[in-house]
Amino acid sequence: MWNRSAKKTKGGEERSLSIADLRLAIPWYLHPAEAPEQWAELIKQAQLGRVAFAVVNVDSGPGAEEDPYYPRALASLREGGVPLHGYVDTDYSARPAKDVMADVATWLNRYQVEGIMFDRVSPDPANLPYYQPIAAFARQAGIKTLVGNPGMVPHTDYLETFDVSCVFENLDGMHRRLATMASPEGIPPERLWHLVYGVPQSGFEATLNRVASQGAGLAFVTDQTGGNPWNGLPAELIEVVNRHGVHGRHRAHT
């Protein structure tokens, strides 16, 4: 059984993951007209090799109509080396599959994303027949990377359906309890993602250490809370990844 917090060295021995092994997988729910310095920082972090992908979200998905700000903004991110994934809500399998597939097609045709992040994914194996045809449709349409976000550890078959799974999305206070929570076995770190919000001041390093100790190679942590905590790169997060020389010795699906 794979040690969830270990990696193989060139000699074959196992070692624990560290903050330096992590890459940032970033929910980028920030409009291009807002905070241009944040958009520039995202490109800078990507050019340092620290960004696995950014999830872009026009209006809880690609939006009914093309937002005039997005084509140029996303082209700039793409040219700057940021792999782009489009946000698609599934409402825990309650949303009609045809609407989910239509969003996938819109993201691909309108904004040329290379990945899709399916949000509010059901962790229940009874709902796999809903997700598997959607995943097959997305791959056939040309999507390179599929990310599923149940926000918790789902049934094992979900981990095989998606290239990357968000196995934690919750407050930092809940993240501190991870030592008592189940964590996937046998899944490479570049396929496991933690999203943590409400991180206290000076708590970013401890949270990122917990992510690494759980064997997840992808992370995004923020001090923000509320309806949209995913509205930029916190200064303390940047300080920690700079100090640790985060560069992701593994490479996520991009």
C-alpha cells in the first residue's frame, strides 16, 4: 500500500512530502477588471513553475454570453504559462447532464481551456453513472485534464474517473482534524488537491505542511472566507512559497 505522505527518491527509498513538493492549484474567481496586480502575480508564479492550473469562472460557469474582458485576459494567462481550467457546476448530480456538457463545450469553444473542474461532485458511488458519461464526453471533446471536486474523499471509482480530485475543501479548523480523517491510498500526490480557507494570520505554513503530510501534491490556502474566498493570491501564501522555494518536484496533469 502506498504511503500517503511519501515519495520515491532516485535511489528508490521513500521520503515524506514537504512544502517544496507542492504546486498551486488555484480557484481564480476574480474578474479581469479587478486587481490587475493579482493577475500579474499569477503569471509570475506560473513562470516559476509553481502553478499546476488555475480554475477560471465567468459566472458560475462560462456564462450565458461571452464576457468582453475574458478573452484577452485568459489569453494573457495562457501566454504566461498558466494552464486554464473552466468551472462547471454539477450540483451533486442534480444538474441535468446535458447542461453540464453544454458548459464543457462552451468553455472549450469560447475560451479554449485545456481542463475542466467539475464542482460540487457527489462522493456517492450510486451517482457514478451520472459522472462517467460526462467525463467521457469531455475527453472526446478535447479536454485534456478533468478535475472533480467533491470536497472530501470520495468513493475510489471517482478517483479513477477524474485526473485530479479535490479531497478537501473546508475551513482551516476542519483541516486541523485531518489526522483523524481517511485519506486516499495508492493515489499519486499530483492527483490530490486540498482547498483550505479561513487560515489564520501566520498559519499558512502549518496548513501547507498538513497538506503535504496527507500526501496531496496540489494546494491552495487562503485567509479569506465568505461567499467567495477564492478571489486572489494571499500575500502570506506567496511569502511562504517563496521562502520554501516551492517548485513541485512532481508534475501535475496539465
